[in-house]
Amino acid sequence: MTDRQPPATPPDNTPKTRRPPDDPPRKKITPNRQRHADLHIRLLPAEKAKATALADRAGLALGAFARAAMLGDAGPRAQRRTPADAALLRQVLALHNKYGSNMNQIAKTLNASNRPVPHGLGEALKEWREIRDAINLALGKTPPTPRR
């Protein structure tokens, strides 16, 4: 047997949590909106991917989806998200790539003919790449590395 004492708890019997010294003070939250208990589960990568896909399809964050599955309600402040329609995103990406190809052909023709490039074409190409990368991210793909 050891002589260890159980950790002291405050008089109101709520567990005392330790915060790192560099952790800034947190904004005060009213007691009726605080959740004190944590639940941790271990999943295989395939199980987590399936749970994440189900949560996305339901339009909920993973934590809100798990709460709804276990308790029947996602909670009053559940993070709701618009489910991503992968097929529609792929169609948008295909159209976006078509328009980007057209912009590149215009720029190439202008450069080859020594005509001045219209003002804003370079910025439009940059914005096109940003939109393409955002769509790829929504589809779970990594954006391509820029060519130099």
C-alpha cells in the first residue's frame, strides 16, 4: 500500500483542472453552458473516417454527431455544417478547370504576340488557383504544387 492521498477537490465537488502557466485566462462562461465531463474513445482510422463521413452527411461536427448518436440530441449549440456534395464539387472543379485553361490560353496568345497583357489577368489567374485549391481541399485532395 502507498501513502498517496487522493487529489484535493474544491468544496463544491467539481474537479480541479490544471492549466499550463502560459495558458491565457479564458473568457468567463455561464455555468449552465459549460460541459465539464470528457469522453474519449479510440477508433481505427477507417472507423474515424466512416464516423466523419456520417457526420458530414448529417451536417454536424464530429462531436455534435457523436452526442446526437449517444444521447438523441446534438445539443443547443451544436456546430451545424452544410454537408459537402462531392459529386457537385467535382462538377464545379471540372468547370473551373475549363475556365482556367481558357484564361491560360489567352495569356499565352497575348505573350506570344507581344501584345500587352490586359490589366487584371494575372490577378484573375491567381484568384482562380485559390478557388481551385479550396475546392480540392473540400474534396479531401491536396492542392497541386505550383510550377515555376
